[in-house]
Amino acid sequence: VKNDKDKFVFIIDEINRGEISKIFGELFFSIDPDYRGIKGAVSTPYNSEEKLYIPENVYIIGTMNDIDRSVDSFDCAMRRRFRFIEITPNDRESMLDSLPPEIKKDALNRMNALNKVIAETEGLNENYQIGPSYFLHRKNIDVKDLWTDYLQPLLHDYIRGMYNESSLMDSFKVAYFGNGDESAKN
């Protein structure tokens, strides 16, 4: 016996990278909250006798990174069917709870200092900030390797083609390592 009070969740990671019509097919219309349930049932070319619908107790969560250029292809018809909730790096600081307290504190200090500089950089903004998931690597690697192997290449991609790439990378490095850290000078 099915309980209609149960809630079911589908998570589509990076929904903006897919072709929405292929993901939802004929049910594209039925994901709109006003057309959930039997009232939004649609026939499909595969079975004209049985209609499909999305029950009201089904929730669809689509994730996306809004600096990704494929967000532009996420059309208006699709946008109005979803509620958008921004998640910032500071909203997810608890991801770092698995780190030892001193490493977590250091990671948050570095993340926040770096993100402040990123947000203030002309041509970038808060959407380019580094999230705490990068700092989970601190379980296995040191601060310098995190910079060299993960953060530096990402930041370089962000500013590629800007007239002041070198000085921007220097400002990111100083924010990450701090003024007195020898690693920032190498």
C-alpha cells in the first residue's frame, strides 16, 4: 500500500548541463507545481492508453554552478518551474567538521581570505568563490600542495586572458598564504 504522504526526492546534479527535453521528455510540462498529479497527466508516444504524471509528493532538486556558461542555456520555461536557492561557501563550512580543529580553523581562514580577494577582483564576483570542499583535501595534503594542485590552476582558469593575470595570481597567493608565509614567495 502506497502512502501518498511519503516524500520522494530526485536530485539531478548539474541540471543545466543536460538537455532538459531529454531529461524530462513529455513530463516537462508536468514538473510545474500547478500541473502536478493527475491534472497534469500526459500521454506519451510510447503508450497512448496510459498517462504519465509527476505526483505531488515527488520533489526534484537540480544543482548547478552559476559561473558555468551552460547556465545561459537553462531556458526561461525551465527557470519558472524551479525555486532557486543560493548556497555560499560560508553556508557549507560544516563540511570541514571532519578535519582536526586546528586544520579546520586554518582552512576557514585561508578560504575566507581568498574569497574576499576573489569577490573584490574586477571581472569576478562572489559566484567565483572557493567552497569548503576544496579544503577537505587537507586530510591528505599540505597547504602548499592544495594551492599548487587544486586552487592555483582553478584561479588561473578564472582569470585567463585578463590583462593583469600575474598580479591577480600574486594577490590570490598572498591572500591564501598570508604576507609572512614563505610559501607565498616561491
